[in-house]
Amino acid sequence: MELVKKKIFPFALSLVIALSGGILFSQLHIILPWLLGPMFAVLLAKAFLPSVFWPAALRNAGLICLGLQLGSTFTKEVLGGMIRHLPLMGFTSAAVIGFTVLAAHFLCKYANITLSSAAIGSFPGGLSQMVVLSEEIEDADEAVVTFMQTFRIIFVISAVPYLTTHFLISEHAGVAGGRGQVAAGAFTVFHGFLLFALAVLFIYAGKKIKMPIPYLLGPMLAGICLNAAELPNLALPDPVLAASQVAIGAHLGRQMKISRNQFSASLVFITVLSNAALILFCFLLAFLFHALFGYPVGEIFLGVAPGGIAEMAITAMALKLDVSFVTSFHLFRIFILFIATPLTVKLLKRKNEGAKNA
């Protein structure tokens, strides 16, 4: 009875709310209805309901489905194109991270928060990873970091698809190389078993080395391996992809925490301003590389935007853009952040220790 009261009933209610949000957004023809609808519906429900529950296992299942779909788009030709685009990926990643660091100094100065809180709150990483990092640094405020990261996710997931659809999609021109089609041939039980085994192996290895979002990247690597070996890959039907978006969106809404009583008006205003400036910066970067090198501006914008790999990949799929091109940019930035974030933590800890000893 206790299980029904604490988990089963709250989950059933959350599922109805999430699906209702998806249906509403779909009827209103809002971009990414099955991701944004559940996210906003569950986030809103948290303000009125005492208990909203969404199992992490469902979110992980959604990420696995999305990872398998993304992996199927990485053909040999696409992988070759990634190597050619490495200088562009490196420059754009450095530019976005550099702009984020500048924004953190601005936040620290005008919002009256510590540099540690501003830096970790501004980094374009995952919400949970950044909150965990804030717990490791003494002068980082976990509540401030959670608010800043939550707002960034809401702002980016809402604004970037809208901007891409209404301002950039007409500029789309295919020079980025390769749409990343699923390898030809019949997908058999053997291929399914091989894909499953590889996905489990990569998820396990990813968790061991503390790789970000292993439930997404592990299956994606498994799909890439099948394509690299020129074996038939898995193409998931649209209803499965929609269900995976509901699972991810509802979890995002459940995870977000916003309390208007905890934060000053200056912090809210500066956070809005810095996120808008970052998106505008990415917008201008996309136009610059489109003008200089002819890259499709919509795909470049999604590739450099400070959103999560899952959300930006879903946007690319919904708009029928080059998913592998967009994903490769975010993979590169994840790799850079995977290296840069621990170094940043060490530098901030050293700075705090030096200030104490001074």
C-alpha cells in the first residue's frame, strides 16, 4: 500500500500530466511537442501537487532509444566529415566556453554571487553534473547553480528550436555532408543482439569512467560501431521516438527547481541577460560560418547552441536537419567539458584555499 501511495499513484498522475502536456503542445503546433509539453506540464504541476514522481529508469530508457537513433545516422562518410570539421568544432567550442567564462565574471560582479557559483551555473553542461560539482566547492551555492542551470535549460530548449524554425530553416543548404542514413540491409535478430550487447558494454564502460550521459552516448557508440562495420542498423519508428521524448521531457520537468523566494531580482535579470547574450552570440557565429564557408546556418546554430545533446539532436530530427552534423559538435564540446570541468574545479578550490590562507 505504501508503494502505491508513494510511487505508483504519483507516477500514474505524472504520466497523465506529461501526456496531456504533449497532446496540448501538439495541438498548438509548438515545435518539439513531446519534449517541451511534458517538461512544462510536469514543471507546472510541481507547484500545485505535493508529490510528482518520474522514475529515472524511464528517462534512461528514453535516452537509450535516442542514442540508438543517433548512432544509426553516423555512417562512414559522416565520420570522415567529422574529421574535416574538427577545426571548426574546436573553434566554436572554445568560443562558446570562452563567452560563458566572460558571462560568469559579469554575473559575479553584478548579481552579487561568488565566481564559483557563476562559473558552474553558466557552464553548458548537464544540470545534475553541474549541481554535483557545486557541492564539491565550498563557496559555490548549490541553490544558485540549480536555478541558473534550470533557467538556461528552459531558455535554450524554448528559444533555440523557435529561432531555428522561424529564422534559419530557409537558409538551410546541404554542404555539411551526409544525412547519415541507416545502413542498407535487413536488420535481423543477430544484429539486434549485437547492438544490445554493445550498448550494454558501452553503458557499463561509460559509467566506470564517469562519462557524461552514458545512457545516451553508450547506445550511440554501439550504433556507430554497426555502421562502421557496414552492418544493418536499427531505425526506430516515430511513436517510439515520441515516447522517448516524453520520458526525457517529463524527467527534465521533474528535475528542475525554481523558487522565486530564494533569488534576488538582480540575479534573475542578469541570468536572463547572459543567456540571451549567449544565444545571440551562437546565432552570430552560425551566420559568420555560413557566410565564410557556406555551412548550413541552421545546423551550425544547433551545433554550437548551449543546449544538451539530447535536446538539440531531437530538434534536428524534428526539423529534418543533419542530425549527425549537429550531434558531432555537441559530442566534441562534451569531450572538452569532460576535460575542462575537473580542471576548473581544481582551480576554484585552489583559489578558495589561497584566499583562506591569505
